[in-house]
Amino acid sequence: MSSTDHGDSSDRLSSVERLCRLVAIQAALVVAAVHLIWALPRLSGSLLVNPVADSRPFLFIPAALLLVAIAAALFRGYRYRRLSALGGGTLAALLIGYLLWTSGSLLEALAADPLAVVSKLAELVGLTAFALLYYLHHPDRLGSPVETVDQ
């Protein structure tokens, strides 16, 4: 393998990583926006005093803020596997939580709620992008983001 082949491979990996990062940022922001659109109208002060029948607004708002923070960190160019795992894990928790929350048929639940369709599609796309970022952010592929003593 010549040095130009290695350079092309590195450029290709860098381009794939950049694309995955952009897709992950957009998916995280879409999921955060959808969850905030759903949760904010259902949140009220009376929920803090009275018994809570539906805890989802109290869970969706911190999850959305976490996704915005993850998207901001990715936008700044941080290449940490922990960040990819946190983003993918948050999206997976929302996706699995929805699957567990629906009591009937999944297709019927999605047909009744267009916001859920958008959210679940964005979560699947984001989960895939974060999984690829987790794979690509291994220090042997794109280099370690942490400065070492030798550098």
C-alpha cells in the first residue's frame, strides 16, 4: 500500500466521520425539538403539587436538553467515544421507552401520533449515526482526541 493510498483512506474515513457527525447532530436536534414540542404544553406547576398521572413531560425535557448538549459538543468537533455512546444511548432509551409505553399495536400508536413517527424515524437514524461514530472514534482509526506526552 503506497502512501497515497493511505492518504486516500484517511480522507475517506474523515469524510464518512464528518457525514455521520452531521447526521447525528441533526437527528439529536430533531428528536429534542419533537420531545420539547410534545412536553412543554403538558407541563404545568400543578403537576409538581398533585399526583402525576403521566411522568413523560418531566423525563422528556431533561432528555431533550441532554440531546442539545450532545449535539453542541459534536458540532464543536469533540471526538470522544463516550459522547457517541451517550448520544446513542439516549436515543435508544427514548425509542425503547416508547415501545414499552405503547400498550397496543405499535403501528396503531404511530398512526395516531404523527410527532411520534417523526421522532422514532429520527431516533433510528440518529442511533445508526451514533453507532458509526462510536466505531469511527476509536483512537486507532482517526487518532486520539487527547494530547499525549509524546506530542
